[in-house]
Amino acid sequence: MGATGTGKSTFANLSSGSKLPVGRGLQSCTSDVMTSKPFILNGNIVTLIDTPGFDDTNRSDTEILKSIAAYLSNTYEHGAKLAGIIYMHRISDTRVGGTSSRNFRIFRELCGESTLRNVLIVTTMWSEVSPELGEERERELASNPKFFKPILDKGARMLRHTNTRESAHAILRHLVNAQAHTLQIQHELVNEQRDLAHTSAGVELGRLLKDQADRHEEQLKEVRREMEEAMRAKDEESRKELQQVVNEKLSEIESIRRSAERMAADFTAEKARLEARIADMEEANREHLRNLEEHARRERELIAARDEAEKKASDLERKLEHASSERSSKTEAQAQEQSSGPKEKRSNHRSTPEAKERYASRPANPGEKSSNEKNQETFVASFFSSIASSWKSIWGF
């Protein structure tokens, strides 16, 4: 999620190899909820959901909310939950304006408080700023209560995206094994059976629309005062221009009010439309998913085998360190024993049963290795040989 132009569709395409439409200018390109081609990451089958921003140039904020809410409620009713939510923000923005603020406020109400540990704030467009400026803005976004600090304090994380496939996958690895949660809007729409206008996101959008309408009303009053002055000055050209502005403002106010009123009424139709689209997308990906499931199973097996081999290697390293430490201790003890006391007493020590057993394993020649050392080296060589065979069978070399 995020404002228009933050790189949401590009991120989905880089991650999955999909070809979702990407905007190149100020015009929005993603006007509907779309899904990426499923792909494998760390043995998991992943699908990304790309959503339009709440500043879309083709659809109103109410229509955008209806689409997102309808998609999320449909998938939730079919048993699907989200492993995570990514909110994208341009680090190149000189300030967090009204558009970004509106997107983020609705985003928070969609998610709720309980899912924030599954939220990633991902900053984009790092190539458009110097590292120093980007880091300064990043610190401000993370520490300012007006921006992302409140949700970061409650478990969300902030990460950077450098516009590469590797960067996108590194970000997604923070979520692929996370426990899936129910979003607040899913719980309100499905479990509590609220209409969209009375969900937390719907109420927040209604408040934002009212604020927007109130601003238009204030601007309308100012334009009307200017019109009266133009009429008194008999400036017909200015009066006509101002009348056009008045008509536009009245149209915008009416559109905002009508949009708010139709939020709940149109939700059912939007849900039915998206349910049909979801079924078509699932059918299109069915064969692809079957193939992916087999590949995902093999990848999980390889990961498990690799982890087991690494664990064995680590255990062996600890054993070798322990054996080396013990051998050093014994060597020091024997050296001290041989250097202390009369020579005849040292020779008597060799006649005891314990000494006979200890000295029996020593080689006759100083350069020759003892039988214990030979046995230990044989064990190490055998173990490393088995490890090498395991790796060859896993990776095929």
C-alpha cells in the first residue's frame, strides 16, 4: 500500500517477475486491486497484492476503499489471511504532504493495532537523494510522532528498498514466515458484519471527506466575495471567471457528499465484481501453483538438509575445540609432572597401572602419533567425508 508513484507495482514486478502496469508520470496506473504471479521464496509460495493509492487520478478515495475492502473481505471469507503489509513511502519527498498523510491515516485504520508487528514501512527512491539527505529524512520519519514513530513503537519496522530483486526479496523475508493476522477491516466487515461506512477505515475516510468539503466551502465563500467585488466594479470578465470557479467548487462539494453517502450502498456490488475477478485470477494461476508447490517442497527439503549439515559441522567444531583443549591440559600436566620430583620417583609413576595405561598409548618415537590421536584423526576425516557427501547430494556437485 501507499501513495500513487511510490513504487508499489514496480516492487511487485521485481519480486515476482510479473508484468503489472507501472505508471511513468503523474497519472495513476494501478486503478484496481491486482495480484502478482505467485513465486517461491525460502520454500514458501508468495503472492503480492498491489493496491491503488488514495490519491488515484482516475477514481475517488471512496471507490479505492471499496475495492480494497471488498478484496480483503472476499479473501478472508475464503480462509486467506495476510502474512504482512508493506506501506511504501518515497524518501525523495521533501515533506509528508496531505496526500501521504491521508494515505497513511486510512492505512492505519485498515490494519488496526494488533497487526502492526506484521507491518513494514519501506522507503523507496533512494537513488534520487544523496545518502546524507536520505538518512536525515529517514531519522525524521522514524522519530517524529506525526509520521511513522507511533507504529514503529508498536512493532512495525522500517526498511530501505534499493530497486533490485535482491532488495525486494530481502524485505519479503521479514514476512514470509510470519504468523498471519486478521486485519481490522476484515474483522469489522466479516466477523462483526458492519457496513463499510461504519468500519474504522470508513469512518476515517468520512472524516477526511468532510474536512475536504469544509475546505471547499471556505474557498467558495472567498470566491463569492471576489465575485461581488467584480460585480460592483462592473468587471464582467472577472465575474465570469469567478463564476466558473464557483461552479467547479459546488460540483466538487456535491461529488464528495455523494461519494460518502454511496460508500455502503455500492460496497455489495463492488464485492461481487471483485469476487468474480478473484475466481478468474485463481483459475489462471491454478496450473502454475501446482508446479510451484512441488518446487517449494524441494526447496524446503534442501533448506532443511543445509541447516542439518551446518548444525553437524558446528557440533563437530565444538567437539574438536573441546578435544584440543583437553589435550593441551593433559600435555601441560604431564610436562609439570615430569619436571617436578626426583627421577626415580618419576620412574615409579610409570609402574602404576594408571601410568602404564597412559604411557602405553604413546609412540616409541617422539615424532610418531599415539593411537588415541590416530583414532581421533580417523573420526574427523570420516565425519568431514560424510559432510562433503551430504553437500554433494544436496547441491548436485
